[in-house]
Amino acid sequence: MLRHEFRPGRAVAGLTMLALAGGYAADAAGAWDAPWTFFVPVFTGGLWLAATATWVSYRLRRRRDARKASAENSAAPASSSGSQAMR
């Protein structure tokens, strides 16, 4: 059983930040001479992908939960008479 729900947006954001950190480390070590303008599109593109993945995950989760709730509520409605009736 999963301990927590998988969040793809956070995973994409984390991978983006790891890629940026690796690029900056390689540039600082002199192994790679990357212009600073390279990192801006990587950062913005990675955050955009993370937001898109979060939105898609949210929509799919809501659809799944709505489908599950409608399946649970397929029984006949409770009677309005009896001890639970409104006064």
C-alpha cells in the first residue's frame, strides 16, 4: 500500500531543479561553459511542465473521485420519514 499519493507535478519540479543544479555545478566547475540565458528557459519550461502535470493529475483525481462517489450513491435514497426526519 502506498504511504502517500503520487504527485507528478512535484516530481517534475524536482527533476527540473536537479537539472538546473547540475548545470550550475558543471558551469562552476568549468566542465561546461553554459550561458546564463540557457537556464532561464529550462527553469520556466520546467515549472510550466510541473504546473501542467499538476493540473492533469488534479483533473484525473477529481474524475476518479466523482465516479467512485456516484457508484457509492447508486442505492435508493433514504426515506424522509422516521427518526431522521426534519421537523
